[in-house]
Amino acid sequence: MLRILREGQRWLTGLFVIGIGGVFVFFLGLGGPLTGSGAGTVVEVGPHSYGFREFERVRGRREEAVRQQLGDQYDARALSDTLDNLAARELVDQALLAMSAEELGLAVSKQEIERGVLRDPGFRDESGRFDKERFDSFAQYEYGSQHNFLRDRRMALLSFKMLRLLNDQPQVSDGEVREAVRRQLQEVRIAFVALDTTAAPEGTEIDPEEVARALEARASEIEQRYEDAGSRYDAPEQVRARHVLVSVPRGAEEAAVEAARARAQDARERIEAGEEFAAVAAELSEDAGSKTRGGDLGFFARGQMVPEFDEAAFTLEPGEISDPVRSEYGFHVIRVEERREAFHRPLEEVREELAMELLRRDAANARAREIADRLAAAVREGRALEQAARDEGLTLERSGWLTRRPDGFVPGLGAAQDLLAAAFALEPGQSAARVFGVGDKLALVQTLERKEPGDDEIESRLEEARQRLLTEKRNTRAEAWINARRTELIDANELRVDLESVRRR
């Protein structure tokens, strides 16, 4: 649990974005944790402790927020540990902020608490006046007493005073905002080469002695590859069947349906009388895909055909012929030719295949790396990537206009943050001499064109960008400070969390 608390958490971001007023509602309007609780301590931060009742109240609020966000995808069991951790973090960080505020000499007066209670819309009646009975009822039900409720308010007010102090420190300059907008609106068009590291060159041959060495030296790697393959080596039950189809249009009248049934029955009787199934299918079947193959559909597993056909085919024994089977396509006369039972190929049976795959992948990776290194060397010598790629006989991909994206997505390449960042750093016509790893590919890039935003476009985005940058700076500053303070308390053994006691209840 302490490892989790040491790490930064993104849930604080939303709290800071709301602003001071939002933080007040977050901690107070919905009911915050209570210090100095009774039996059963879950969280201790310095002199402050939180019991089961406080923990469950915070956790319940967290759970409701997640439930509303996820809707039908909410899974209470799957998210149980996550919600426990989030509730514990919230309790820890509120106490940490309040304690730090007290150390700095910040205080909360009785009048501040009273003003907050009087302004809370939850404690007003229909006419808008403060309703003491409603306040007393809420405090008693949620906190056990009015005294505990007011003590909790004091802690919450201290917490957001500390947050406000942290939020007042970051500043954003005009130049910083303008540069951020320029970068956001800037566009580039690039060319790139992507070399697959998984597909071995055509004609690659693997020496049997290499396979034997791999089986011995890379046994654990082969076993892991087998485990990662999942159901690849599982084969479901399959049948191979032929059919004669007599089509029936959708919505056909009963007379047309019965006429089609009769033609299908006639086909069945001819086959039963000794005619070859393939010959009858070639003559009568209205399934253009299988007619020329004598009605042969090849092997298929359950679920690949329409339900009525599926059920009949997997009920028949090899050599049996069905009565006419009605489906959405018409009437089928079906004969099962062969049946394959479901089977699983064990590791021992596929070891050599897996060793071959590993060696082919090695060959593909080596070839891709060799070509990529030659291209990079050519760029370092002063040649453009376009020319170097042509000399290697490679296809050069060209993009449309791209902007800076957090995921670094490049159409035709995928998520390539480093490559996209390099493209924006290059001047038009320049190529990067670096080889970028992008998934299973090695890639090199050249910037073809750059489009700069105009002054008017930049001006129209400045205020929005200023607020965004300021919020980001505040979040980063506050999160770093809280993480450092939390680590300090953990190291001093002044922070303890006992979620096991919660889960045992």
C-alpha cells in the first residue's frame, strides 16, 4: 500500500482543475473524512487518524462517481481494490495538506466554518433559509454528532487553504503562452520508411542445426511463445460437407416455398438412388460459390454457417444425407463427408515450429536493422532519406498534414511519439539520422513541409492556452509537492495505511 501512496496519482488533477470553490464542494459538500475516529483505524497521518466509518464514506463517494462515469460497464468486484486505494489516498492527502497548513501557521476560525455551513444549499429549506433541523439530522446521520461534522469541516478548510497556497505559486509568461499556441497549431508533412522486423525475407532458409541449437538454448523463450499463443494450437470440432441449395426469395408465397421444397426433395432422392452428389449439385444447386466444386463447402467449425445449416451438419454422421433443411437462403440438402474432432496440439509437438518462427523473426529483425543502419548512415553523409530509400529499392510513405498529438499517431505507422517530435524539430527537406522503433517496425523520417500559424490564429487561442497552461502548472506543482511530502512522512514512519483490516470486515 505504501508503494501505491508513494506514486503520483492522476485523480488529483481533476480536483485542482475544479478550482478552490470546487475543492470546497469536493471535500465538504459531499462529506469529507473525520479525524480522531473511534475504534478501528484504517489511515494514520501524523496526529490524524481515520476509521472504518470515515473510510467507507469516502469510498462510497468514489464508487458513485466511477459508477456514473462507467455506466453499464461498471464492475464492482473488478474495481474493488482500486476504489479502496483511491479512498485511502484521498484520506492520506487531505490529512497531509491540513497538517502542512497547520505547520505553516494557517488556521480556520469558527466564523469561517459557520459561514460555510450557512451557505451550504444542502442545509436550506424551500424558502432558502438555513434549516437547523436539517443540518442536525445530516450531521448526526453522517458523522455521529454535530461536533464531529464541524471538526471535519475544519480539516477540509485547512486542506484547501494549503491547496490554494500551492496554486498561487505557478505563473505563466506571455512568451510561454504564445509559444505553446504556435506549437499546438504548427503542422508538418513527412515522408518515412517503415521496415518490418517480423517478416523474414522471401526465400529465407533456416539451417536444421540452428533449429536444434535454438531448441536447447532458447527453451524458455519457446515455452513463453507457446503460452502467449493462447488458442492458436487449439482446433474446434469441424465437419466437411456438401450441399445442394434451392433458393427461395425472401417473402415468397407459400406456393413458391413448397415448389422449392419439392425440388430439394427430388435432388435428395436422386442422390439416394445412386447418383453422385457432386453431379447433382453441379446440375441443380443455386449456390454459385460451391456449385462448380460439386457443392463442396470444405471444413468449417460450429457457428460459421447459418444456425439451421449448422445444426443439421453437426448432427449428421459422415455419409448421411439430410432431409431438405430450410434457412434464410432456401432449402439445403446436406451430406457430411468428414468429421474432425476438436484437438489441442501440445508444446512437444510444436517446439520445432516455434523455434523456426523465432529464427525467422531474428532473420527479419537483422535484415531490417541492417537496412535501417545503411539508411541512417546515408543521411549522416548528407543524403536525403528519399534518395537513400530509392537507392535501397524501398517504398517511401508520405503523410498528410500532421499536428502534435499526445499519442504521436502517424497514419500508416501508428503511435510514434519520438518520430513525430523529431519531424517537428527538423527543417523542411531535412532527414533524421536516427532509427526509431515503432511497434514491430524500424522507421526513419524526413520532414517535407512545415506550415506555421498566422498571428491572428495565434491571438485567438492565447487566453484559452493561458488557462490550460496555468492549470497544468498548478497540477504539476501541487502533485509534486504532495508526493514529496507523502514520501517524507512514510520514511519518518508517520504514515500508515491498513487496507487489509477493511477487506477482512
